[in-house]
Amino acid sequence: MAKPDRCHRWPACVCRQHWDYYATAPLEHLENAEPIIEATLACISERCPDVRFRQHAQIQLLKIQSSPNYRREFKHEGGLNS
């Protein structure tokens, strides 16, 4: 039985659909998709019942959040003590 804080719809949830889509999407589809990808990774890293997906999502999310472009854009929007 899945833990109460885990997604009970996995793998039929929207996050898995986004995971599959963006894993093979053409580059032009990724251009404005960072917020969707980040939200998907955040959800999977916290709620996915499959530890392999959780771990991979955590790593990818850290890569996004540690990129210089992420910090600059977030500061521009008023985050991170800008």
C-alpha cells in the first residue's frame, strides 16, 4: 500500500504525462516550459511512489535551481531576497 503522502494516481497522473512528454519533446517546446517542468519535477520528487523517479526528479530539480539563469530570473521576479 502506498504511503498517504505519495501520489495514488501514478503512473496515470499529469506529472507522469509531462515527464514522458518533455523527456522527448523537441527543443522548441522546452523554450517556455521551465515552470511546468519545474513544478512536475517538484511534485515527482516529493510524491512519486517510485523511488527511482523521485531520486531522478530531485537531481534534475537541483540542476535547474542551481543554474545561473534560474537565479537571475527568480531575483528579477522578486524572489531570493532580491
